[in-house]
Amino acid sequence: MKQNTTFALRGNLLDGTSPTQIHFLDNYYLVCENGQVAGIFPRLPQKYAGLQVENWEGRLIIPGLVDLHTHAPQYPFRGLGMDLELLDWLNARTFPEESRYADPAYAQRAYQLFVEDLKSSATTRACIFATVHPEGTLLLMRLLEATGMVTRVGKVNMDRNCPEGLRELSAEASLAATRKWLEGCVGFSHTRPILTPRFIPSCSDPLLEGLSALQRETGLPVQSHLSENPSEVEWVRQLCPDAIGYGDAYLRRGLLGGLGCPTIMAHCVYSDAAERRLLREQGVWVAHCPQSNTNLTSGIAPARAFLEEGVPMGLGSDLAGGHTLSILRAIADTVQVSKLRWRLQDSAYRPLTFPEAFWLATAGGGSFFGRVGRLQPGYAFDVVVLDDSAYPHPQQLNSLERLERLCYLCSDDRQVVVRKFVEGNPVAGSPPASL
Amino acid sequence: MKQNTTFALRGNLLDGTSPTQIHFLDNYYLVCENGQVAGIFPRLPQKYAGLQVENWEGRLIIPGLVDLHTHAPQYPFRGLGMDLELLDWLNARTFPEESRYADPAYAQRAYQLFVEDLKSSATTRACIFATVHPEGTLLLMRLLEATGMVTRVGKVNMDRNCPEGLRELSAEASLAATRKWLEGCVGFSHTRPILTPRFIPSCSDPLLEGLSALQRETGLPVQSHLSENPSEVEWVRQLCPDAIGYGDAYLRRGLLGGLGCPTIMAHCVYSDAAERRLLREQGVWVAHCPQSNTNLTSGIAPARAFLEEGVPMGLGSDLAGGHTLSILRAIADTVQVSKLRWRLQDSAYRPLTFPEAFWLATAGGGSFFGRVGRLQPGYAFDVVVLDDSAYPHPQQLNSLERLERLCYLCSDDRQVVVRKFVEGNPVAGSPPASL
């Protein structure tokens, strides 16, 4: 669904020009052609004379944010039952709620709330877990397709260690349901499937190996969870005595990335140097989920080490371990928890800066989708316009200060996102009144 | 300014009935008489027949929240420069901004923004640092008085280790300015002064001792900072070789509470068992400021220990170390950081639960002001009505679930507070449309 129209936005452009720097250009023109950024200009060049311009003078214009890890069916219970740790919370909250998505009427009602809020948010692309249910997953995909956002959506696989009713009855049954779901993935132009084994404790070896074969057969990417919580890591150690670690257990089952097998692993809080090296060698994206790792008492991931060692990384909201889908908020959370890691855990650690966290939310996660997450020619025209006028200031702030402040002050994107484009198509908001 | 009118609110009442429990009563009547809660009823008793009722059916009604520690002049730079640690941040951000409040025109403009937002928030009472400037402090007090909230406001004292222009030139000059400010505190009915030595590094011994004498003379309460950050704690150790610790240093200078000397100490992140015992013995309130302690890389205070050991405690937004004045958000932050303390620092620690954090935000901090922070007969009628309809849910949540969720989802109180009363007087919002 590439848009053929050419148009421009005018406003204060902010772009991460490197992992450590954000540049801003006030009241510049950002031109879109064929769904991509065509150029950035202080004044429109002659060749664009008469171009349609949305004039967002003084507003902040940033690359769309990328959510590399979230669970759509958990949206209803975000911010509820937050006094539980991961494995207890899975049993008390997650599994009962996910069971409801066998009912298409419930799935429709609940997914609609998630999709509406995601559409109104600063997120332009996302990688999303659904549930084990093929029909419910397709329903979610159809709702997402209608928004114009670009997403990867996965029917979850799990054939062990979860309640009856939610557990797939065998590896074969799970793989067959996956194929059935994939066959149903037709008519989508920007909503694509992704293979989604929940995590090793939920998936038998035959299931993981079957999904690995399916990945090689179809070329589909994979998303899962890795090294989130000490009790989970210990459980995997017991389940996989063959492996030297959690990451190695995925590797031995053929599900840890590698050439032509793009893969996202969420969390990686307890990835030691060996596991981080494995992730880098296999080109696996880490989805850093600071809010969830706090709420579920998991810990604080070594994001600085991933950055320095060159492991691809983006941010994840991880609903409903995370309580908000706001990646603006995730940027602030990333800085906050990295400070606590330095203070409480590792005095040699260097906390992440705001530009670094912004980079992860844009270009970092965007790289999973290709040339995404920058306001640079050749990148997808995924763009968000932010209005911070609800937060007046007695002095004049520059655009970078305004952006930092907004990431801290906002945890409901709906209050600040006034316009959103994905691949050049308008997804949320309306043109400014002055047009 | 006790209100003489008798009226009632109807809605879903939530009250912390103990530090570990929240009870809720849906669509009950909460009656106000003479600025106090007179009773709670499922139906209005005969003696209240014909009473004026604001019918907030289905909305959440909670005790007003108490902010035990914040800095009004720092509101403009909340969420800015968050990549700095405490002492650097004081020099780079705080002191330059506070210098501006020598100019009454700037103070008026900047304080107005703070006071408007505080008025619209779920906070009904607050203890507030101003700056060293007597006139600016009175100006802030007049703005606060006009809102109807109950506050304690302090002109800051500091005569060392801060920039020229902001530094008071001697202990005598600082004390004289304080007396001048106190003489100006006339015509206030619910805005009262509080003595406010910034912290030991900013105050010479003669100044601290002079303030101690002033406290005994006037009976005024005191607010200051204690054991916030390792570098600050070390600095105080060097400045006060006579003391066995930071708390003891205040004690020896006559400024650590005691009978008839109500005192709030903010942070207390590094208060060891001896210092905590001192705080309990002296009846000092701890203002727990989780967001600030995260942003300024200070650490995580041992809130569980304070609770168990019976040290009075409430929550503080600590602008602009904290980036939002929302105490709803501070409740969620309290739970979050306590989980990280358990995970990263002390495996014997028990994270705080949501009801415990809510208790701190209401009855905990409220106790500093007397019978405040409960929806119980005899308590001040400080009440907030919350509207969570911006967060629809596919199922039916109970009132306690809705309150927990709102604390996690909201960080801008203005989006959810629809009505606020302090001592029975309407402070924000309007009666519901149905009236």
C-alpha cells in the first residue's frame, strides 16, 4: 500500500543522527514521495512548487516509534494485579485472559480497544503476540490492517506447561494450527505473520524443531522470550540439560536467528557475555522492555552492553507486563532503569542517555523492518507529529528539550499525537486547521 | 476557611482502612459537614433528607492525595536534563532556575503554571519548597491560598555552597530574611509557613542552630533533605565530623523533630537502622520520593523498613527530581521501585503492595496535617473524584481494580480528576452535569 502522492510536512524535525545524537531543524519541510522520505529542506525547492503542505509550524515531528514486543490480548489487564511476579502472574492473569480469545466476539471487542489505542499512539510499527487461536489471530490482523500501520503478528505456539483449554494438544496439532493460520493470512498488504513460540517452558522440543523447519521453509521471522527472570532461566536450565544457557537452548533447537532468519528475543535481562555474543553472531534483535521488567520484578537488562557490543536492539512495551503501550514512555523508562542498574547493580555501568533511548525507539527497532526509523531520504515515511502545548513553559525551550520533556510527561500518547503517517499514508489525526 | 454547608457526594468510595487494605463501597453517600466527613451511607438517612448531592454514580471517590515534598520553582524544568546526577544537576539546572525567582514577574509567571496544575491534580495538601527569596515565596503562597488547597510553604535557607546571587550572605542575613518573610505571612487561612533549610551542605552550623531556635520560638514545622545520595551523604560526613551520621548531624543542630517539632525529611534512601531508629524516636515524617530517587540516580529508599519500624511516612513528587506532580503516578512508582530493590539489592526485602503505596499517599502523608487522608467521620473532607472512562475495559472491573489501573495509566492528573474538595470546599472541577 505505498502511497503515490507527494506531499510535505512542515515543522520542527527531530532525528537521531547516531545512537548518541539527536539533531533538530525547526520549521523545515519533510517531503514524502512514494511512501518514503524524499528530502528535508528549509524552503521547498522549485521542483516541489505548489506541493500540498501540512503546516505544523512549531510542532515536533519525529520518526514513528517502533514497538518490538507486545501482547495484544493482554491489553485489558494492563495495570492490574501488578503485585505478582512473572510466573505467578502468568497463571493468575495472563492465561485466564488469553483463554477468552477462543471466543471471536470477545476477541473482537477486546482487540478493538487495543488497536484503537495503538492507532492513536506514536507507534507506527509493532511486533505483536496474539494467542494460540488461529481465528482470533486473524481477527486481530484484520483490525490492524485497517489502521494502515505496519505490523508483524504471531499466533502463539504452546503445547506444555499451561492450562487445559489454552494448551495445544501436541506439537503436531500446534504446527497444524500454525499452518492453518498462515493459510488464512491472505489479503493483507502491511500486516504480516511472524512465528511465535511463547518461550521454551511452553514449547516441547518437537514443537520448537517443527517451527524451526517452518521458518526455513517459509522465510518468516520469529519472535519469542529470552532470559527474562531468574526463576524462568532456572526452569529452562532444568528443561534443557543439553544447553549451556537459555540462548544456546534456542540455538540448538534452530530458533535463534542466523542468516535469513530474522528473530526478536524479548527481555534478555540475564543474558551474560556468552549469550550476548551468541545474539550478536546470530543477528538477533533484543526487545528491551524496561517497564515490564520492573513490574514483573524481573530486573534490569544490560542495555549498555548490547549497545556497545553491537547487538541489534529496540524497545518493547510488553503489554501487560508493561502497563502502557506508549513507546514515548518506554524511552523515559529506559533511561530511568539504566540509572538504577548503575546505582544498584554495576558501578562500571554507564546509564543510557535520552538520545540513546530515542535511537532504540526509532532506528534501533526500525532496523528490524528495513530502512525505518529515521527522517532521512530513502527511509519509510513513518512520521509522527507531537503537540506539547498542554505543557506550557515560562521560558523558550528548544525542540530537543521539548521532546525529552514530553517523553517524561506523557504516558498516554493520545494526549500528544496529533498526526501520524506510515509509509506516507495518514493513519491518525487530521491535517492542521490552517490547511 | 471551614465550609459551613452540608452536602454529599455519591459514588464508588475507596478508602485505605489499614496500611495493607483498601475497602470500597459502590455508589455510597459521603456526607460533608463543617469541612469534615460526617458519615458514609448506602442511602441518605432521614436527617439528611433534601441534602444537596453531587451524584458521581460509578466514578471513583478517594481521599485527597498528599504531597509531602516538592519544589515549586523547579516545575519549569521537570523532565529536562535528566541525564545528570544529583549534585551536578543542582549546579546545572536547579540553582540557575531558582535564581530567576528574585524577579517577581518571572516568579509570578512560573509559579502560576505550577499552581494551576497542582490545583487540577489529585493532590489536596502539599509541603512545598520555594526559593531563598522572601517576596517570591509570599507570591507563591498567595497563589496557593487562592486555590483553596492546604499547604505548607517554605522560604529556603542556604548560606554556603551555592552560587553567588542565590547564596544568603550570612547566617544572620538568612535568619533575618526568614523573619521578614514570616512577618509577611498574614491574611492566609490555609497556606502556612514551614522552616526550610535546604540541606546541611547548603547551611552553616550557625544558620541551622538559628533555625532550630526559631522553630522552638514559633512552633513552626521544618522540612529538609536527608540521606538522598551517596555523594551527598559523604559530603555531610566531611562537613559534620562531630556526627555519627547525617540524621545525627541534624539532631545535634536541633533540627530533627522531637516533641512539638513536626519535621519532614525527604528521601532517606541511605538511612541505616540507626538513622531509622532516630527518625522514629524523633517522630520525623519521611517523604518517600521514588521518581526523583530514580531520575537523579540516588537509589531506592528502604520504604518497607520504615513501614515495619513505624516511622511516619508519606509520598513526595520532589519536582523536578521527579518529573511529574502526580501522586497517583507516585503510588505506582512506589510499587515499581520497591520491586527493583528486592530484586537488585536485598532479597530479604518485601516489595510494597498497591494498598500500601495508596496508604502512604493518603493517610500516611495526611497524618502530618492531622486527621487527614481517610474517608472516615472526623477526618477533613479532602476528597477527589476520578473519571477513568478514557480507559474502557472489555469486562467489568471492580472499583479497586479500576483505581490500581488508573494509578498505572495516568501520569497527568488533569486527564482524570473531575472534582476536588479540600476541607469541604470545592477546589477543582464542576458539579456533575446531572445536577
